[in-house]
Amino acid sequence: MTTKTKSNIAYYCCQAFGAFFLVLISYLSLLFSPDMQDPEFIAYRDRYLIKMVLSSIFFFWLTHQLIRKYVLKNQSTGFKRYLFIFLQCAIFASIADKSLGWLFSAPEPDSFLNQNGLVMEVFFYLLINTFCFANWTVIYLTITSIRDKSKLAEQIKEQQLASLMNQINPHFLFNSLNTIRGMIYEDEDKAAELVTQLSTLFRYNLSTDTKATTTLGQELDVCRQYLAIEDIRLGSRLNVNIDVPTENLEVKIPTMGLLTIVENAIKHGIATLIEGGTLTIQSKVIGDSIDLSITNPYQSHLVKSGTQVGLKNLKQRIDLIFGSHGTLNQKTDNNIFHVTMKLPYEFVKNG
């Protein structure tokens, strides 16, 4: 079901509820009116109820056919124009109300208006109906304004995510090409194999839809492709330990989020060490959250200063997707670099 369809259903439900509420309030006010003691009024009570139902239906038909369409066509207009459309609807509603009263022979209870002539009665009906149509418009504009602001915020969020996603691939490609460039002068055969692995990895990425989130299992597959490239370059200097239970493989995480951390761990950690080291990936469920922990050996004096685009980008994407429910923390303890991505324990919805 599309957002537009849901919005239309909500609109018509509100219209139906408004008509029902208007009839109910009007009828209850009559039931508790002193005029109910009048035998003539009691005899025509059912006709009066039918008249009120039809009047309410016509009232909301006017709001739909005149006011709503006018608002949609004139997003910004002056108060005088709105007052004109209110008066126009009020005249139609007043004529319809009186005509239905004559049609169903439903007597009006004695009131101040009946005692003060037709002019006062017409003025009263116009005033009340104008007020009602104005109130309906204020409510409608308030609800649509909130909906439009929410929709705009969602669109901005999607644009920000798309922009951040577009930063990731060039950044990753640049780092991968630098790796291959360095290998060309050391071992041409390994460099050729790296190109093959890199093309396989990018073919994998291009074959899947670019989405803000993916499953942990799919992200691990991408990481294994990348680690195969680094294994060719680093050989025995790279050891990998992955401890992720199968029940966590369907958990939702940011696309290329784990890959960003893994790439950072190798580029700024393991690759800078003569003896290399072990990259460890672990997942642990704590309450309604999942903690993804990535650790690697690290010596700060061997690391060249960089832009840290990857981790900054990832933190921004986590904030946009999960809000306060997702965090990215990093620390160094005894020459071990530790990154923890804490996310809600949610599964990717199919379709």
C-alpha cells in the first residue's frame, strides 16, 4: 500500500468520523432539550434525525468538493479568499439545511431565532456554518502541514543517506586501487589476481540493489570478498577470526558498515605492522540490541594521519537510520584498536 493510498484512507475515515460525530452531538443536544416535551417534536424525531444525517453528509461533501480542492490548488492564498470560499459553502449548507427541513416536514424547536424573524435566522445559519467550515479548514491544514513536514524530513533523510552512500564506493575504490598500485612493482601476478578479486567484489555490489541497510550475513559475504583481496597482498600477516552466530545473520545493519570498519582495521592497523596481526569480528545480543565488535592490533606512531572519511561517514549513517538507538564507539587499549557498533536487534523486512 502506497503512502498516498494510506493518506487517502485516513482522510476519508476522518471525514466519516466527523460526520458521525456531528450527527451524534446534534441529536444528543436535541434529546436533552426542553423541546423534547413537545408532542409535535417527538412525533417528527426520526425525520429530524434523517434530516441531520443528510445535512452532515452534504456539509462534508462541500468540504471535499470545494474547500479541499481549493486548498490543493491554492497552497498559499490570502485570508479574504478563504473567507469567500467559507461564505460560499455556508450559503449552500444553509440552503440545503432549510430545504431538507421543509422536505421532511421536520419542525424546528422553539428558539430565540424563531422568535426574532427570518433575517436573524438566516444570519445565524450563515455565521455558524462559516465558523464550522473555517474550523474544518484549520484542522485539515494543520494535519496536512504535519504530514508534509514529516514527508519532507523523510525525503531529506533519504537524500543524506544517498549522498553518504555515494561517498563510500569511491572511497573504497580509491583505497583498493592504491593497494593494487603498490603491488604492481612487487609482484605482477599478485597484482593481476587482486584486479580479478576486486572486479568480483564490485560485480557483487552492482548485482544487488543499493539500499541504506542490509543483513549482517550479506555484509559478511562482502567482507570475505574484500579479505580475499587483502589475503593476496598480506599473506600470512593477516589472520581473521569471525565469531557470528547464525541466528544473527539476518539482523539489519548499515550497508557497507561492517566493511568500512574492516577496511579501516587493515589499512591503519594490521597492514602497518611487520608481523601483521589478527582481525576479530564478533557479535553479541544484549537485550534488544546487537553489539558488533571489531578488534585489531594497532600502533599509533606507525599510522599516517588521514581524513577518517569512512568511520565519520558510518557514524552519520547510523544516526540517520537508527537515531539514538544506534551508536559507533572506538577506543585503543594496550595497542588494540576496538570498534563497537551497537544497533537495534531488528531483522530486514522482505519486500
